[in-house]
Amino acid sequence: MGHPHAPSRRGFLAAALALSAPWAGAQSYPNKPIRMMVGYAAGGGVDALARMLAQRLAPLLGQQVVVENRAGASGMIAAEAVAKSAPDGYTLGMGESGMLISSHLQPRAGFDPLRAFAPIAGTFIAPLLIVANNDTGLGSPRELIALLKANPGRLSYATSGVGTVHHLGFELLKAQTRTFAVHIPYRGASQILPDVISGQVPLAVVSAAGGLAQAKSGRVRAVAMMNRAVLPGAENVPAMADALPGFDVAPRLMLLAPAGTPPAIVDRLHEAVRSVLESPEFARAAAQQGAMPAYMAPAALAADLVRESASWARLISAQKIVVQ
């Protein structure tokens, strides 16, 4: 007979199984399709990039990666769905910088993006371009700053909405140059370039892909890239950093899992993402969408999200930006 206070063999077995279950699940991961949530409509820029990545992850993971669109609230609806999903690696989200901005402009959001996710990997940056109506004659960042300083409050600029990186990027430009221009928020980007071409609005911040195509056809002027890294196809467009050293603004995309996802699963996913992003073929495909692969490992991404969130919070406070 065993000691009356000794744990039973069955008890040891149950405890061992309980401890090994998460690891066993991670070892066999993935054994069913994975969902990748995207907070924007199908056919848009973020969606296109997510589908490019999902398609190439599938053979590396041995399972389908299915993109699911849940558009609305600047990506926050999809982000919240990911945050509240089971942390098992089967629901992921393509997050982007706008999520960090929205968390400061929409304080009633149902989650904190810095605590709700296990960062998997940085994936892309999607460069932005400042364009101008041809009649402005603008051709460089310095000319833009000079025009803004000579016309305080008399110029306007369009973006795809309050709280977008496009909006806050131009607000950062205003803050650093101590200039003022009126923000004209549009509901989406489709009408912005036609209105710049026609002169309805003199300036706009748009995605590089759309803006460069119109600039190359001579319908608008490409004034400045807002980030420092050179996008293929935009080698001749000056960077805002040429006039404002250190200026570097671009929406960043990253793959996220719910907080609590086992480290072994995070490792499996981030290694697959890194493998995809390192492919020269993938970089060429991303450039056609106006984006650049921008791999970042989980720990580095987690630290960078904290830094970026704090930077947006300071700018929102300094420029007194609110959502009407």
C-alpha cells in the first residue's frame, strides 16, 4: 500500500498531461486553417498586402491562411475581434499604425493594443506621398515649407480621414515647421486625387502607389515622400527628411496574435513570415502595391509599438487633434 498522503499515479499523470498540453498543441501547430483578420475592405491596399502574405505563408505552414475582412472604425473592429479570440494561433490580425492612433482618439475602445496582442512580426511599411496641384509649381519639400510659411492658414490639405497616419504625418510636418494648413478629411481616398488634379484642394497626402501613377502621367506634382527608405519606382522623389532631418512617417503593418499565444506558436509564425519577407520576388510584388517588406522580430516589434504609440499620443496632444 502507498503512503496515504502520497499523490496517486493517476494524479501525476493528470498533472503531466495538463502541463504538456499547450506544448503538444504548439508542436502539432498548425493542424487546421488559420484566419488572418483585416480591418479594411477587400480590394484595398492593406487587404492586398495581407493576401500576398497569406498566400505565401500557406505552403510554409502546411495549412491555408484565409483572409477575413471586417472593415470599420479605422481597423479597430477587426483588431478587437483578434484581441478577444482564443490564443491558439488560429486567429491572427494584420494590424497597422492606425490602430495605435485610434486607441488615443477613441479611448472607449474595448482593448489596449499594447496589451491585447502577442506581436508576431513587422511585415510592411506603406509609404505616403505629398502631392500638389500642378498650378502650385511645387517640386520639393523646401518649396512646400516655404509656401506654407508664406500662406499661414490659407492652404488646405486632404487626407483619407481624421486620425489616419496620412493626417498625423502632415500634422507632424506642421508642428516641426510651425506652419498651419487646414485639414480636409475625406471619407476614403478615391476622390482625393481627382480633387487635387482639378484644383479643389491644393495639397494631399496619399498612398505612394496611387500618387506616383498620377505624378508620372503629369496630372499632379509629387512633392515629397514622407518616409526615408526609398520605395522602388520613387527614386526621383525627394524625401521630407531632406528638409526636416529625421522626418520619417509611414503606416506600418504587423502580424499580431492574441495575448497569451504560446511562444512556440509565435516562433513558428514569425520564422515563416521572415522567410516570406526575405524573398526578392516578394519585395518586387510588394513594390507594385506601393509597399516595402519591413521584417521585425517579435521582441523588437513589441518595444517599437510602445515607442510609436507614445509618439502619436504626444502629437495628438500637442496638435489638439480630436475625432468630431
